[in-house]
Amino acid sequence: MCQQSCHAENKFDLPGSVFVPPPKVSATLVVVKPRVEPLAPAPLDALEYVCRQVFGQRRKLLSNAIK
């Protein structure tokens, strides 16, 4: 969804120790810049529906979600 309407670029990683309380994972700073035109001509509501259906289930195969 983000890449459809924005450019997303990873800038740098942050260790968990910079947060209070420190999490057990690291983080990444991402810069998001809006696109002038969408990446592909698709209705936003249809794209959101497909993304929710495909990526809404944890630890499932993508091929099973598409069925």
C-alpha cells in the first residue's frame, strides 16, 4: 500500500538500546516521500482489499491466501 502512493527508503538501523525501555528487536528509520502519480493505475479501495486478504493472516503461504 505504501509503495503504491509513496517512495519508501530505509535510511539506517537503530539498536533497541536507544529506546526506553529497550525492546528485544532493532528498528529502522524509513523516509516516506509521496509520489506525484501512483505506481500502478488501480482503485485504492480494491488494492486495500486485496492487501488485507493476502497479508492479513500470519504465517500462511501467499499461494493459499490468493486462492
